[in-house]
Amino acid sequence: MIETINCDQNSDEWIRARMGLPTASAFSSILAKGEGKTRAKYMRQLAGEIVTGEPSENYSNRHTERGHEQEPEARALYSFLTDREPQIVGFVKNGNKGCSPDSLIDADGGLEIKAALPHIQIDRLERAALPSEYKAQVQGCIWLCEREWWDFVSYSPKLPLLVVRVHRDDGYIANLAGAVDRFNDELAELVEFVRRYGNKTIGLAA
């Protein structure tokens, strides 16, 4: 069941709404191959939130801050160029997972906005495609919001806006859903392990 929470992203309400839930922005970590250190770290962060009832530390830097500052500009330009009216939402919860769309569009679309430095924007304009590192996030938003398409927008002031229409990929989403379900099962086991652990001393002399 979909629950839409209307709040400002990065607000206390938004942080609380997503606590302990795998979110689309981290789906690429859940799909990580190899040793899975990124996946394991993310799972432990969520387990910590569930057990303590407190959010993990949210680090930001000048790049993320720039993205937050430029998002309204990018959304307004997208609206002007496409003649669409983006609907701003805070957080969408779908069962034991969720996402933070930059906007929902009409009845079947959505919007993901990324700010870019000029050299990155030029590279994206040349490629004119969804950057692979955002595929899990975008398809995840399509899945969780039950939409048919998502517009990926890359924005850099004084450069052309890039808009890439991404259509629903049911095969990819099926694989993603399986990975997220397995992640949630393991997360529940980890939380249960911590809660049952109690106070133990290991390796200390009697």
C-alpha cells in the first residue's frame, strides 16, 4: 500500500519517515556485487535506526547542498520546457521500503533532478542517456510509486538542461524487488540478533 507523506525533504519529519527503511537512493548499494561491504554497511545503519529509534548521522557536503539549492531552478525550467506542473512530495512509503521523488508528474510519471558541475553536465549532454549509477534509483522510484515513466533531469546553470525519459523496465524491477526483499529479510534477522544479544563479555578471563 502506498503512503505519500507531504513534508519538506531533509526535514525532521522526512528523516523520521524514512528511518529503518531501504530507500531508492540506496538501491544501488543493495544491488552491489563483490564483497558487498557497501550493502552490509547500509544494512547496519538501518538496523541501528530500528533498534535505537534514532536516525543515523546524515552527512552533507557542498555538492549535496548545491543540489538542494539548485533543485527549484531545475524544476521550474523543466516545467517551462515541458509545459507540465510537477507535484512536490516529501516521501513515498510502499510497504517496508520507500523513496523521495523530486516530483510526481501527472498520473503516471515522476521526476529525478541531479545538479551537475559544468564538465559533468557536458558529458551527460554528449551521452544523452540515463547515467548507469542512477538506474536503480530511477527504476526504484517507478516501482515504488507505481508509475510508467520517470524523467531524469540533469541541471547546471548556464548550460542546456538534459531531460531523459526513462520507461518502466519490468524485468529490471522484478530483479530489484527480489533483492530488496532479501535485504529486508536479512535486516530483520540482524535486528533480532541485536535485540537478543544482551550484555555479553567475550574473551575475558574469569
